[in-house]
Amino acid sequence: MDMNKTDVIVVGSGPSGVSAAITLARAGKKVVLTERGDDSGDKNMFGGEIYTNQTLDIFPNFIEDAPIERSVTEQAFILLKDKDSLKFAYNNGENSIPNSYTVNRSKWDRWCVEEAKKAGVFYAPKTLVKEIILENGRAVGVKTELENYYSDIVIIADGVNSILLEKLGLRKEIKDSDVTVNVKEVYKLSEEKINDRFNIDEKSGFGAKILGGPLKNLFSIGFLFTNRETISLGVGISLDDLKKIKMKPYELLEKLKEHPAISCYIKDAKLIEYSAHMIPEGGYNSVPQLYSDGIMVAGDAAMLVNNVHFEGTNFAMLSGKLAAETAIEALNSSDFSKKKLSLYEKKLKDSIILKDLKLHKDSVSFVKKHINTITEIYSEIICDIFKTVTYSSSQPKSKVYRNLLFKILKSNVIFKSIPIFLFAIRKCLKK
Ligand SMILES: Cc1cc2nc3c(=O)[nH]c(=O)nc-3n(C[C@H](O)[C@H](O)[C@H](O)COP(=O)(O)OP(=O)(O)OC[C@H]3O[C@@H](n4cnc5c(N)ncnc54)[C@H](O)[C@@H]3O)c2cc1C
């Protein structure tokens, strides 16, 4: 047998690649998982939380064995005004299984790869795939900096900035409107201080999405997560808006950090890490061709992110698994044609991935159109309503109510909200 020939080569050891590789190895297939970084996770960053459902599906032992930071037991939305703010928080109760866990990507990705190796995956770090080798239009392997490796199928899972797909002509250059630029800072603080500050204990954790304040009128959202002894704080903004406001992403994050509702969380904490990364935001309309002869594309490379619900790693894991299941069927029938691999698209269509992306195919453009109402007026009006009901003033309540009513009517928020509610109702009723 040719030493350089295997059943499947997976390019990229992020959540999509490692899930594809481990699924193949568990089915007894020979699989090589390539990673350009010195080790898995070295090049990766995210918010971030991994979701329990899809993660359990691939790694049934992860809650006991993986290097988890915290379970996310409290999920909040923080609405900012200029100085004041409002926090809504959902707490999932002590006894239910948390929906998500925070992890550090370098530790997490490395643990996943170790699990994949135990299942029989051959892992090749420091291996940058430069090109897909085609023979008569069919992928037969990959060209790396050192040598060529051959396989019956190649699964491309190289992330949002997939140069390989562009080279193959399977994806056009990414449009500014199809991605957000994200910057994240990590702050070190003792476990006790984090627990005190967020009112949590060692078994629980806090996650938040941040709207308004310096982000108002922008397609931009902040995020904050507690890890065991660190806090992750970041902001994402569409490339379109970034160009409009002529600011650097970290300048926007600096402004966010100045807000008293945010600065209180990182007070006296030590900045230990800074990173930046893109997220695909184009949704359904930006999904490229997902398969070709001998090729399948998974995860961010295929733009499979549900930006409305902040779901990326779960779609990456599930799409990697579905690509692997298709590859297993193709290997069993020795048919690696485009027609056979079209089964992958069918599996994606039958799964939550393409169902959810299709449901939200017009959501980003809709949100962008109504961004002023959503980030400015809602943050301000909702803050004002809560302030009114909680504030003890020297004025009679009838006057306070009247002033609030006039403010609401003047902002036109009721009229401006009609299309937003109708849009939401349409989404709820869609089959
Ligand atoms: C700031 C931020 C916050 C986020 N927060 C969340 C969150 O809280 N929850 C969530 O579910 N999702 C979140 N996401 C999205 C999530 O991180 C991605 O959807 C997910 O990582 C995609 O996984 P992937 O395996 O497809 O790609 P990646 O994780 O990008 O992995 C791709 C891998 O391929 C390797 N690679 C690239 N090119 C090559 C090559 N030519 N040869 C070999 N290897 C290569 C890379 O080094 C990398 O290891 C966030 C993203 C960002 C940027």
C-alpha cells in the first residue's frame, strides 16, 4: 500500500475537522487530520461557549473528562444607555444540565485531538495544506509544504478564511457584508473574585451579550464570559459598519470597557491575552458549494454559522459528523463522485443546520435595516421603563407615567416596532 494514501484527509483540526475525523475513525476508516498550527487550537479563538447537545454527541465523556472552564448557568442580555444600563438574566436552575460550557480553545481543541488520536485518527500538526490535488477534476489528495498525501476523499474544514475553497473555485472571495470582525481580551482574576463579582459559585458561570451604548446603531454586539480564573470580553462588528465608523475594532472595545456596566466586571483584573478573528455572518445566502468530486466542506469554511443565535461550534461539529457519515457511505460503495457526495447536502438539509439557516436567511439584512430601532431605541426605552418603575422620585406617579408615555410616543418606537414584531411572528409560524 502507498504509505502516503489513506481513506480520508481532513484539513483543519477545529471543531468541524476533529468531529469529522473522530467519526470516521470510530467507523474503522483510515483518516489523517492535518493542522497548520504547531498544535491544535494554537491558531483558534472564540467567545466562547460550546453547546452541550452536539458536543455530547461527538464526545460523550466531555463533561467529566474535558478541560472545561465553567458551565454557563446564567445567560444575560445587557442593554446599555450612555451611563446607565439594564441587565436581563436567565438562570437555568441548579439541577438541570447546562446548555453550554465555557472553554479555552487551545486547551479544548488539544483535548479533542487527543480523543481523536485514541479513536485511531492519525494527527499531523505543523502541516499546512497549500492545495488540493485534483485528477480529472476529482480531489485525490493534498499538497503540503513538505510532501503530497493522497486519499479517496478530502474534507475541507479550514475555517472562515478558507483559501483552499477559493483556489478550487468552490467559494467566491468573502464579501464585507458576510463577516464580522471580532476582538477579544482575556482578563485574569482570582476564582473567588469572579464568583463574588458575578454572584456564582465554582459549579456555575455567567455569559452575556451586550447591546447599545457605544455599539448603538451598529451591527455590533459585545460578549462576556466567565472562565475559571479569567473573564473573556469582546466585541464583533460587521466589516461594512467598521468601514463606516472609521474605527479600529479594539477602539470600539475600549469604548465598551469604559461603560460603568462593563468596567465593573474587569476592575483590577489583569489583561493577559488579546486576539482577533472573523465570524461568518452571511448565513444561508453565503453557503458555498458544499461538495464536489472527492470533496466535502464543513464548519466555518462552509459559512455554517447561525448568527441570530450565536451558534458556531455546534454547527461545525454536526456538519463535520455529517460529512464523515457521507464519506463512510462513499467508501463502503467505492463511489467518491459528486453525485454520491451530494448526500452530504441532503443530510445538512434534513438537519437543524440548513433548516435554521434557511429560516433566518433574511434575518441579518432585516436586523441591519432596523438596527437603529433595535440597538438604540429599545436599549433606551426599555431602560427608561425599568427606571420609571423602580425609581422613587419627588414627582407624583401620574406625571412620571405621562412623561414616560410622551417619550415613548415621541420616539415612534411603537410604530417602528410593528415590522419587527410581524417579522418575528412570521419566523415563529414558518414550517
Ligand atoms: C470572537 C468569536 C466568538 C465566538 N463565540 C462562539 C461561541 O461562543 N459559541 C460558538 O458555538 N461559536 C462561537 N464562535 C464561532 C466558532 O468559533 C466557529 O464557528 C467554529 O470554531 C468553527 O469551527 P471550524 O472547525 O469550522 O473552524 P476553526 O475553528 O476556524 O478551525 C479551522 C482549523 O483549520 C486550521 N487550518 C486553516 N487552514 C489550514 C490549512 N490550509 N492547512 C491545515 N490546517 C488549516 C486552523 O489552524 C484551525 O485549527 C465564535 C467565533 C469568534 C471568532
